[in-house]
Amino acid sequence: MKRSVLTRYRVMAYVTAVMLLILCLCMVFKYGFDTGEGLTLVVSQIHGVLYIIYLIFAFDLGSKAKWPVGKLLWVLVSGTIPTAAFFVERKVAKEVEPLITDGSPQAVKA
């Protein structure tokens, strides 16, 4: 597996997690203080698009790492739980790191 697959996943995991935290903050202001309704709408739409991209990259990583369905579903759902993506990303990076090849051709022994 190439390092770029893991890097794409890691970037989207962080971006999605940060946007979800911002969305939660906007929701507090919208429902708690009756302000920021327009901002909440914009942030929620941006998070939705970023989450779809996160799903694509996480599925790509999971299929190349040959994860079981349960693990793949947990990684996909972690983008919807505030702060979970930070912890899941860290764990996934440690597990996938040994699977990464450097991309240089390997000599075949006869």
C-alpha cells in the first residue's frame, strides 16, 4: 500500500473531526443562544461534504488494508462522533504503518 492512501485518510480524519467540533459549537449557539442560524447551516453543509470525502478515503484505506467489515464500519462511523476521529485516526495509523511499502522496486530472489 502506498503512503499517500494513509496520508489522505489522516488529513480527512482531522479535517472532518475539526469541522464536527465547529458544528457542535455552532449548534450550541443556535439552540442555546438563538444566534448563528445561517452560520450553522453553512458549517453543517461543509461538514457533510467533507464527511463524504472522508468516507471515500476511509473505505479506500480499509479495502487496501483488508479490514473486516466491523472494523471498517467503526472507522466510517467515527467521523460522526465528536473527537472520536482523533483517537481512531491515531490507532489506524499505528496499525497501517507496517503495511506501507516505500514504492521502490524489490529484487526477486530466484
